[in-house]
Amino acid sequence: MSVKKHKLSIIIPCYNEKESIEACVSRVFSMAEGQDFELEVIIVDDASGPEGAAHLKELSAKYPRIQFFRHEKNLGKGAAVKTGLMRASGDFIAIQDADSEYNPLDYLPMLSILISQNADVVFGSRYLSGGARRVLGFWHTAVNKFLTLFSNILTDMTLTDMETCYKLMRRELVMQIAPELREERFGFEVEITARIARAKAVVFECPISYNPRTKAQGKKIGWKDGFRALYCIIRYNANARAAALLILFLLLIIFVMSPVALLLRALI
């Protein structure tokens, strides 16, 4: 009697990533070599320019196993991910940025945790201790940790990295929450975390590596997305309990910052 292999679907949203997409795809397929699961790769082109679109066409000829979908209008990463989520057929579904910031090999321990712990979702955390790690920029880390803290207060979770790209989910959970997703840009991470919490999903975290790129190298997220994330945390966790916790959180910030402000005034 044959045993059915699990299928892992990896969704790669892509917008003008000509310089990095092929290396990313190669790493994804290399990760799956010799593993006891079937791999499904879905690339969603979010209306890349002519050069980017032409390169993806060449890539589709080189990797016929990849499923390609294209938006005729640029909608944003969240919209591209949703397109992929709605078309994925795997038992487990993951998200991969189309660059080299995240290492697909990290999905192997995440998948092991998902199965062995009977979890619904595993977050790959850039801030959990897992041995040696690259030192990250202070402000990038501080903003991410603040947003994660704010989200945790309203979702009643203890995540260390809510904004991580690496979220590995069971198909049943994806099918429950994907049709409801609204955020088309980077607010997607906040919204999907809120919906995961609302679904009472069993959540685990796993340390992952992270190799950040710069704006010059093609990083697209900006300071405006940070303000959008704050708005989304409030919007997608809107209830009486969340409102009360938000007020307490703001009072705590005022309480902490007041003596700091007085000290700064005294020093200046």
C-alpha cells in the first residue's frame, strides 16, 4: 500500500525582480531535493515591467513545473500573495520573497515543527536565538519589534516577529482565512496575523536566518508602510477588549516617555 506524500506549496510574489528571481527559484527547488514531499511553486507576477515580465517568461520555459499567474495592474505584495494562496493545492502552504533575504532551507525545520507539533501555522522568526546570526540594523529591528509588541497586545499572542515573510500554514487554515484577506500591500502581514489569532490557530515559531537587502538592491518597503501597519493592527483587531488594551498601551507609553522627555529637556 503506497503512502500519499504531503505537498508543499511555495508562493513567490514578484514585482520587477529580474536580478534575483532566478536564484531564488533555484534555491527553492534545491531545498526540496531528496525530501519526502511533493513541491508546488507558484509565482505571481504583480504587473512587472517589460524586462521583468520577459525574464519571467524565460524562467517559465526553464522551469515548466512552476505555475505562473500575472496581474495586469500592480496591486501590491498582499494582493499577489492572496492570488497565490487561492490557487495553491498543497497540504502546507508557504510564502517566499523573490530575493535572497530569506533562505528556503529554513522551511525544512519549520515543516518538521508543523507536523510533529500538530501546529496550524509556524512563523519563521528573525529574532529568536538559533545560534550565530547576522547583526541587523537598529531602527529596522526596533520598528519591527514595536509593531510585533503592539500586535501581540491586541491578538493575545507572544510572537517575536509578526512582520516576517516566512509563515508556513496548513491548507485548512489558509482556506479559512484567505478569501477574507483585504490588504493589498505590506499591511498583509498584520492582517493575516490578526486573522490567524481570530481563528484560534495553534501557532509555533522557529528561528530563521535573514540577509537584509538595501533600497539600492531593490527593497520596496518604506516608512509609510510602518504607519499603515499600525493602522492595520488596530483595524483588524477591532473589538472592545482590543480598544481597552490599546488605551492601556498608550497610557503606558505616556507614563514611560514622560520622565524620558523631562530628562532630555534637563540635559538640553
